[in-house]
Amino acid sequence: MNSNDEQIRAAIADQASEWFVAHEEGPMDARDSAALAAWFMTSPVHIEEFLGVSVVARGLKEIRTNPEYSLEAILARASDDEARPVQGLWPRVIEAVRKTPSGRWFPATMAMTVVVGLGLLFTWNLRPTGRPAGTAGIATRYFETRHGEQLTQRLADNSVLHLNTDSAVSVRYSKSERLVTLISGQAEFEVAHEANRVFRVHAGYAEVIDIGTEFDVRLEPGSTVVTVVEGRVAVGAQNSNPNQAVRSIELAANQQIRVADGALPAAPVAADAGRTTSWLHRQIAFDHEPLERVAAEYNRYTSKPFVIATQALRTLRISGVFATDDTDAFIAFLRSLKGVRVEMTENRILVSGD
Amino acid sequence: MACVTMAAAEPKLSLVERLFADHRGALQTFLLRRVRAKADVADLAQEVYLRMLRVSDQDAIRNPVHYLYTVANNLVKEHAVIERRRASSIDIDEAPAHEQLKMLPAFDGDLDAAQRGLRLGTVLQQLRPKCRAAMELRFARDLSYREIAMHLGVSPQMAKKYVAQGLSHCRRRMAQLG
């Protein structure tokens, strides 16, 4: 099975698992049942994966008598706090090379994890702050991805940080707060709730205060977009005057807000958080969006950018789910569209009309 | 294909419960034993799919999962009948007898289950701690999502998400190991 097949399989297994959980939880309403039936009837592979998922659940039932699966043992493992990188769903080779602006590095700690057979490899560094080591309860860590890379990292408090392509964050935990600064790009946070230590994200013009949740933050030129996947967050605008009272606005799941310089909109807008965070699965999802936008999104991941040569094509609406690291599939898709030509040159992928 | 009738007011049972209650036997045995023989499961899925497409009365699929298991279960039974008939004749396309013997578990289900348990254990270790715990609490300890959420300090929604992610990961890994 090549990696493309494998990715499609994995995406189907995800869907199968979601359906399995939804069904297994209790009776589904008529609409969901119809949707599930339709999903089954889309492809035999859907059925196969669903059966496969059932087998896993069954397997867990089977080993319930093993003392390793006693309630106590399970919970003890869950609270295991050892800092080690989390394996993403589709791990790939990641070599994070970090440079501070000054170019100087003090790797206080370096850990390396090699997941055999998967080739997942990345290193992390702990960079001491200016403080003496004795008070180093506070340390800043940096995580960075290059073009086309992604990174998933579990933080000391068990929160999980997912970093998209071309992104950088600094993470600074103190006794009273957990502060993450999104320096560039896009990140998703699964925040572990801590009643007396707030989780705060600074990102361009926006400040996000977590109220126990999962959310996505993306820096765009001139604005910051915050999308809540689950739970609630408070978003405030950061501006140049620190004394000015800061208004903040609360966002719930599937709501999004775009914050420009000091300007916080009156209300959030509805958004499909699943689509915003499709990058977590190395996918980009579009629903009826102009090709220009889709190409720009793709260009965040590809080595050769897509360039749309014909003006009229820029507004062509397309829908679909694409793998971020499978340019060929996207090109094939474009070629299947009527009146669209795709030409590969040495440093770009030229999309034009007939 | 006979239409599957579904009781209008089914008692609320979890899928796994139902899987065992209604479809104990053929399908379970088939799926659990043949996790490795991917082609078998793919063929089964293909056949279930075709039968589903042939259903004219969409109402019969009011509970699609139940329907899926029922159809699959029937197919496996039919398959078993055919296999038994075939076994009495000699098929030169079949793998040599000693090859087949290697596939047979020495002590029927037990050894198989132990092996599967080990494998699943290995795959579970690859999950992040909370995700793994959520899955184990759900299926090995039968906790509700609300209870899991309380234990793990996350929302019930998140607990569900962990379970789905965990299932998907394990499913893919188990398939690859196969």
C-alpha cells in the first residue's frame, strides 16, 4: 500500500471511529442513522474499516481481566507526566532546527525519540531564560516547523500543541500562568484544565485566554484568526497601549473571530472548526471556495507554489478534501476540471485556462 | 436477500453489547480470527456493501450498524457452509496442507485472544496517555463518557474524541501489523 492509499485509509478509519463512537454511545436519531447508512453505502472500504474498528473495541473488552487494565492501572498511566513527544497520527520525518534571533543556543536538555519503523524523529531544546538556574521554574521553550512540516508536542502540563507548517511558538510556564506566544504560522491547542493556572495565547493582535478547551490560532497578514474546536475561550485584542482597558469576547465551539490591530469585532462568526483544523490530519478541506484561496492554502505546504495565470480561474469555486503533502493528487484534480490546464515548470505549478 | 426486520423499540444497548448479544458466534469468530487475513475481511465488506446497495426498502436500514452486522453475520454463515462443502473436495489451488496448519491456532480461541491482546497492548502504548486511558476506560472498564471525562479532567466531548482517535489509530496499526 503506498502512502497515499495509507492516508486515505487512515482518513476513513477516522470517520469509521467517529461513527462507531456516535453509535455506540446510544441510539442515534433518524438523521444520523440515515447519514451513517449513506456513509456505509459510499464504499465497501467504509464497511471494512467500521468492522475493523469494532474488532479493536472487542479486543479491549477481551483483555479486561488483565490486571494492567484495572481502573487504577489505567488512571495511573493517564497521569504519567513524563515529558515526551506525542506521536501524531501521521508522523513523518521532522527535523526541527531551531535558531534564536541572536543565533546563540544553549541546549540545556535534548531528548530524542525515534519511533522505529515510522521514521519520526525530532529533537527539542530547552533554552534557559536570562534567570539563574536556581529559579528556573520558569523556562521558555521554542518549537518551530519549517515549510511543509508539522509537529505535535505534549507540554509539561499535558496540554498538547500541534504546530502547522512554517510556524513557531514559545512556551513559558510559570506558577501562575501558562503563556504561549504564537510567533508565526498556525497552531492548535488542546488545553489541560488547571483551575489556578490560566492558559494564555498571545498571537499577533489577539490574546486568547483558555477556559478549558481546544482551539486553533492562525496568524495572517494584518490579523489573527481564532477558531474554537471545543469548550470556550475568551479573546481580547492586544494593542499598543497597555493601560487601555481590554475588552474581551467569549467564543464557543465552532465559532471564529478575526482580530485586527486593536480591533475586536462585536461578535464571533460561525465556522466549521473541523475544516479549520483539517491540517491536523494533513488535509485541507474546502467547501465551495475560490481556487485562488485554495491555491494559497496549498502553497503553505508545497515546495513549488501554485500560480494561477488566468484571471477568470481565480474565482472558480471548488470543494474537496486534499492531502497537504500530495500535490500530485491536487494537480490531477485540477486537470479533471473542464477548461483547466496545469503545467509544471522548474519552480512553479502553473494553472491556466484554455 | 432477505429483508432484515428490526424491532421498533429496541432496548438501549451499546454497540459492543449488541455485537455480542445479537451476533455472537459466526461474525465474531470470523472477524477476530481473520483479522490477519485482510483479503477475507475486504471480501466480506465488499459483499455486505453489494447487498446493502440492493436493498430497496431503505427503512430496513433504520439502524445501519445493526443492519451491517446482521448482513455480515449471515454472509459469514453462508461462507462457512460453502467452506465445509469445499473441504470435502480437493482444491489444488489451496495452500498446501502444512501451510494451512500453521494458520490454525493450537488451542482454539485462547491462544489467539492472548496474541491479539499482546498486539493490542503494543499498539495502545503508542497513544498519548489520555487518549489511551479514555479508550481503555470505555471498552475495558465500561465507563460512560461522562465518567471518563471526570477521571481525565476533560470534557465528555473531548473524551469521545480521544476514544475515536484511539480507535482509529489502533485500527490502522492492527491492519498494518496484519
